[in-house]
Amino acid sequence: MIWLLGVAALGVWFWFDSMRARERAILGAQALCERESLQFLDDTVALRRLNLGWGARGLHLQRIYRFEYATTATNRHHGCIFVVGSEPVRVALEI
């Protein structure tokens, strides 16, 4: 019975951590698009990959989110934002 509570607690933690990471990815993508005079499309990001990794602070989740942006009204491009833990660390834009 206690292990079931532990699994449930882990699931709740993962859900909250994922929502925090997604929100920070959205804010990071919006800030980049604003800084580069691009239009951030759909106001959202989509999880593309989730991995476990080791870093300076130990074991953490690595997430890659995909988003779309436009340089003009008629074209769409893709970008990726890399999130370690819940902090965005890098953004890559399609050229």
C-alpha cells in the first residue's frame, strides 16, 4: 500500500514538473521570437523528446520542445527549445 502512495506521489511530482518546464519553454520561445522580430505561432510548444541525463547537479530530466514561428505572414518555420530540469538552456531555429 505504501508503494502505491509513492508511485502516486511520483506521478504528481512528474506532472507538476512537466507543466513548469513547459511553461518556461513557452516563455523562452516567446522571448526569443520577440527579440528576433519573429512571430511565435500558436502560442504553445510540443514535447518532442524526454530523456534522463547526468549533469553538474546530478540526475535530471532533459526535454526538447518544438514550436513554430513565422518571419512573414505566409511561411512557417520550426524551432526547438532544450530544457534541463525546468530551465531552458538552448534554442535552435530552422534556417
